[in-house]
Amino acid sequence: MADGDYSEFSIAHDRLYTLEHLWLQVLDEDKEEGTTSVKVGLSEFVMAEYGEVMQVVLARPRDEGEFEMQGDSGLSEEDDAEDSTTLASGGDQVGVDDLMITITTKYDGEFDRILINAPFPCKISELNGHVEDNPDLVNEDAYGDGWCIIVKTQSTDFDGDQYLNKDEYIEMLNELP
């Protein structure tokens, strides 16, 4: 955004946030299995900062149990080949260095691709294919129907204290240049 420009966006009060502008909502903690289920989505700040989300591509399991990114990115074939990414193998486990979501945004006529890695080691248990078919869900209802992925992680891998609550997230956004 240019200096002096501003955009309005909301922040859900019942979520945790990452420095990469993902929101996290704990759905279930299974003490017996030692797992935590977490819904993951994009903060409305992403749209305010980078523009309208034109495309969402989520990780997909291949037959071999690996995850891959699918879909047309809206970029040229040359750029697309340069940026094409396949998630690391390891069954359906996704590590913190593995790509989980790719979004294409449009701001002032310019397209940009944002690659989002998993915030913690996890297993993808559900994809919201509706956001791939209709990315406006992310633009219009980021904290509701615009969620992206539900993951399950070992409780030892997910420490809610390492993520930002709404007040800490607002403070971080206020410190951005």
C-alpha cells in the first residue's frame, strides 16, 4: 500500500495468528491420542496488504501419499514452472518447511503469488475445496467459510503460546512499516 493509503479489515477475537498472517483455531484436543485439530485460514490483513485473492491452491495427496500443489496459478508458464512446488514426501505429514497453501492476489492490476508453509508439523485432515472453486470466500468471509485447511498435529508440536493472540497480532500489525 502507498503511504497514506489504508484499508479496513477485521481480526477475529477467538483465533491465534502467525507472523505470516495465518489464523489458527483450535477445534479439538484429544488428550488420549495426544493430538490437536486446528483449522487454518488467511487473516483479512492479507487481502488489505496484497489485494484481492484471485486463486487459492491447497496441498493435495497424490496416490503415493505425497502432497502436491495443483491448479493454474494465473502466472505465465515460465513463471509457473519457476515457482512450481511439490510438498515433501513422508506420507501425509507436512513439515514446517513444506508448502501448504499458495494464493494469487491482484493489487492495482498486478498479480502476486504468496507461498505459505505449514506453521507447525501436521497431517492435513480436510481441505476446503470451496475456496479453490470460489476464492471470493476468502475475500468476503476469511474467518468463516473462507477457511483453508484443517490439520491434526501432535500436541507436543502445537504450543498455542508461541502464536499471537488478537491483541499481540494488532500490536505487530501496528509496528509494520
